[in-house]
Amino acid sequence: MSRTFKLTLQYDGTDYVGWQRQANGVSIQGLLEDAVRPVEGVQVNVFGAGRTDAGVHALGQVASLSLSVAIDAASLGRALNAVLPPDVRVVAADEVAPDFHARFSAIGKVYEYRIVNGQTVSPFVRRFVWHVIPPLDLDAMRDASAAVVGRHDFAAFQGVRTAVRSTERTIRRLQWREGEGNDVPLVMEIDGNGFLRHMVRIIAGTIVEIGLKRWPAVQIHDILASRDRTRAGTTAPAAGLFLAQVLY
């Protein structure tokens, strides 16, 4: 009898090609599957809740897998951490219902995008933020963010060469919070039922353009309505993006 396990993961994605196993480069999925193989004795498929891109980090990525070996959840977590690199950690392991699937059982995700706005960025946080030097108008950024909340067609905020059935998604919450001090980031937190490829980074890049006063806040309505990627802003760097939580 196989049993299903849910793993909650944190990782620094800087040195990885992303979640999904690829022919070239080291992936988070590949590391986990390689770590699980000696536990089960055969190749095991590990499924992730979100396919984070190269350089993107996770505070609460979720993975699921099925094992037939006699092992409890706590021992599985310890066994994986013993062989995973130190920048990838299993922070929780739980046995769950057989029909649980990290991706298909999820009802939403929460992402964070982190920015340091100032002349310098600390070497201790530079791997985890977008460094924007000119001052940002946070009030204008919050005004623009309000227009993104709700159900919309986000085709203008989708990465190129992406094939999906629908580009409509629902954003339940998008808010900005300020840190204290030069080394504490400005954080965009966004909660939605699903996200297109690069969607969070394009939203962040577009709102920063507004914060830099290159566009008025109201222009985000026209960008959404256009369904045209060329009308939106830059794709913000991967370094600032974190998969914060998967909702079930």
C-alpha cells in the first residue's frame, strides 16, 4: 500500500533553473526526486504546487509524493534534509489523504515581491530583492494595485510564448507593506486563485513603472483592457519573487 506525503519547502532559488526538472541545470524537483530515490529504492515522481522559475525563491512551496516504504513523515523529512543542499529545506512533512495532490488540490497561492528602494542595497539581501534606486511613489502604486484586485483577463501580464486555455484569473488581495531601514524591503503581497507565467513579476514591474511616475496610476485599467503584453511594464527580476504560501 502506498501512502501520500505532503512536503512544505523553503529554498533560495538563486542557483537553480527553477522548480521543474530540466535537461540542463539543477532543479528543485530534481534534487527532491534524487533525494527520495534511496528512501524508496526506485524513482519517485515529486509534484510541486507551483513551477517557480529560475532564480525564484520559496517560503512555502508544497510538494506531494507517494511512497510504499515503511517510513513516518518526520523520518522522511529528516532523511531528505540529510542529503539536500543547505539552501533547500523540508520545513514540514505530513502524511495526507491518498487523493492529495500538491498542484491540483490547491485553491490559490500567495506570492511576495520584495524591493529595496534606495541608493544602496546590503550584500546580505541583494540575492532576494529588486534594487530600485529612484524614489517610488507608494501612494500611486497602491492606487494602481487596487485596479488589479478582482477577476480580470490578465493576458497583458502574461509571459510571451505561453499556451493556456484561459488568461482570466482572480486576485483576492494585493497590498504593499513597508519595512524599516534601508535594508528592509518594500513588499508586494498578492493572493490569487492562480497565476500565469511571469504574471506576478510583470504586475510588479508595471506598478514600479507607475511608482517611478512614468505612467499615471489610472493607466493600469487601459493595460488590463488591452490584453497586450507590450502595453505592460518590464518583467521584474526573479530575485525579488517568493512563493510565500499555497492555499488548500
